[in-house]
Amino acid sequence: MRIGIISGEYAPLRGGISDSNQALVGALLRRGHAIALLTNPGSAESRPQTSLDWSAGWGLPCWWRTPRWGIRRSVQVVNFHYQTAMYGMSPWVHGLPKRFAAPCAVTFHDLRFPYLFPKAGDALRKHFVLALARQAALAIVTNHEDEASLHQAGIGHTALIPIGSGIEQTPLSREARAALRASLGLAEDELLWGHFGFLYPNRGVEALLYALRRQRDAGQAARLLMIGGREGGPTDDVYVARLDRLIAELGLSQAVAWTGYVEPSQASAWLQACDGLVLPFADGASYRRSSLMAAIQHACPILTTQPQVVIPTFEHGVNLWLVPPDDVDALTDGLTRLSDAALRTHLAQGVARLRQHFQWDDIAARYESAFAALLEKTP
């Protein structure tokens, strides 16, 4: 099958969508498909079996340039990857699916649109995003919340296909792990909690800092490693400065370490060096969270927040430790409970089973089946 993939974010850009798109392309290539890739200038890398083209922009001219690209590359099916900020917030991309000669499946990396068309109202923003879903031959969502939103809007031609992790697990020896922990000056009896991902307000970092302070005040030796995320992506320098002030006010300056942005292999090593990952999202755990997917891929013991909707694969006390969002007491209790090595081992075993749902080869197979079904319906 010759698949045309359109993405405003692709390696070597930093971020979860870029990593996910790159991993999906690699998995589709391994399954024997040819890929034609259209992306923003400077945001891609060439691969065998991949035709790479750079977009001339996403303004009105994309209405005829992009369909012509599909014809020139002889694509049989188009997969348009969408997130509201990915295409310079252009309104024109929302009319693209019907303009292709080939069937077009749109993958919605999320349906949130607070920054789409800043001067427009919520009703207009919602109209544009839902219009894109209605025009698509298939609307692919990556998480349960977005699937429910589309169904509520009367859009039934959907498929839920999760993302995996763009960060593959790099084997880490016991000696290498010990060396990483020693580089932070950790004592042998000191716990190392990790937080992973770019920083922005709804990640619950403030609650985590308060909980860490309480855990240390209770006499438990614990430190926090912030993996990545001090710069780039959606990180706001003003917000980071605010966190720095809070860390100082709580007397945690010596208890919080930062890696800065790290390459995937380094991120993998640091994830494995931690005793547990703490991801207290203010809006709850979700399949949309690439940082959570990375922690699952590495079979880390994970403390995170209860999802907003029922996610059958997320089981409290079995593969995740779930607490209410924005609840410092519950978060502190969770950190205290995960201080028990037996519980951490139990959760890690559960996560190792959970990660089988998020392997890229399986995800690519689901895309392949969805595309094949679209081609069967095409005259």
C-alpha cells in the first residue's frame, strides 16, 4: 500500500506528536508499505521507501497544492495528522479531506482547541474541528475522551487507535543505573521519583512539589528528577520561573534535579534510573499523554491521576496507582505507599503487561486494517 502521511510535526522536532509520527512511519515501513510524507520545512528526515516533501505553507494555496501532491506521489490513502496548533492555526486545513482523490483518514491527536483562532469564540472553534472530522473518510482518535466527544457530536465513523511511545527502551545495566543515580549524589537509601515531559500548568507539578515536601518532612528520604521539559515545546519561561520560586520557597532546591532536554536514549536511561514515575495530570491520565506512554513502555511503577472517563486498561493498584487530580493529600499518600519496594515491583509487573496494548507494530497493523477497509469502500 502507498500511504500519504501529512504531519506538521515530524523528527527531529522535540515533542510527543513528532516522536509518535516518526514511530508510526517506521512501523508502517517495517510492514512493507511505501510512505509519501508531507511536512513542514526542516522538520523531517529521509528514509528508505519514503518520499519526503516539504509543504509550502498551510494557507489557502494548500487547497490545491496538497491534493496535487497526493496525485504526484500516487498515494492510495491519505493519513492527515491533526492537532490544533500543528499547522499554524490555519483555518484552511480543516477543508482538506474532501479535496483528495484518495480516501483521507484524519488522526486527531487531541480535540482540545483553546489556542485555535485566538479571536474566535468556542462555538466557531468547535465547528471547524468537527467539520474536519465529518469530512474525513475515517476519524481516528488516540484516546477515549475524544472518541466520546465525537460520538456525542453525532460522528460515528471513528476508530480508537492509541499512540505508543516515541522513546524505545534502551537496555540499562545495573552498573549503569547505579552510576546515573550516583551522579545525582543519591544516598543508597534515598528514593528517586521522576517526572517526565514538557512543563505547563496542567501537569500538576506544583502538587507534586508540595507532596514531596510533606514526604521529606515525614522522614522519608526522597528526591525528584525532572526529566526534560525545562525549555522548548509548550514550556513557558514565566511558568518555569514560578516553579523555581516554589521549589526555593519549599526548601527543595537540593532535592530537585533537572536533566534539561535529552535525546531518546538518554531519556530511556533516566526513566529506568528512577524508583517510580509521578505524573499527576490535572485533567487525569489518558492515552493522549505521550509521557505516560513512555513510562508504560519502560514498565515503570507509575503514580498518576484518575482518568476523566473510564479506561478499562488502567487498573488502580494493578498496573497504576491512581489518585484524584489536584489532591496533595492523596498524592502524598501515594508517594508514601510507593516507598514500599514490594508495591513498586507489583505495579511494574502490571505495567509490563499493560504495555502490550501500545506496541508500534500492533498500532501500525490497526492503521493498515483501517486503511484497507477504506480502500474496499472506494469505487
